[in-house]
Amino acid sequence: MNIDDISKLLTHIDLKAESKKIENHEDAILRRFKEKWLFISTLIALVVAFCTCIGFLLKPDSPYSGIALNGVIGLTMALAGYYVRGKVH
């Protein structure tokens, strides 16, 4: 494949860009409501998973302590990555 083939391929691509439509007030309220409850339910699920893993770690001679340790480390790293990545709009 050479440069001429790529340029021929690119001539057939039709790109269109449109600006975002302005969101009306009712849609904005519904979107914020959904985002708030999704955040709360996800946060509750993460706290329950984290506490369950800590519970397995605190049990003496638990056969699940290795998996629980991996879970705690994974959840901690995921939370750290979420806060470190920054906001992209």
C-alpha cells in the first residue's frame, strides 16, 4: 500500500460535524437525577465490596485472604486512578 492508495481512500470519507443541541431544563434535571443516583449506588457497591474484602482480611486463617487483598488493592488503585486522571470535557 502506498500513499496514493491512502489518499484515494480518504477522498471517500464524508465527515460532518454538528454542535451539541441545547439541553432543555427538564432534560437537564432528569440527567442530573440519574447521574446522582448512579453515583450513590456505585459508591455504596464499592463500600460494600471494600468492607467485605477487609472482613476477609481480618479473619484469621481465611482461605480468601489473598483474593481479598487483591480486591482491596484493586479498588484502591481504581479510586486513585479515577481522581488522578482529571476531568476531560
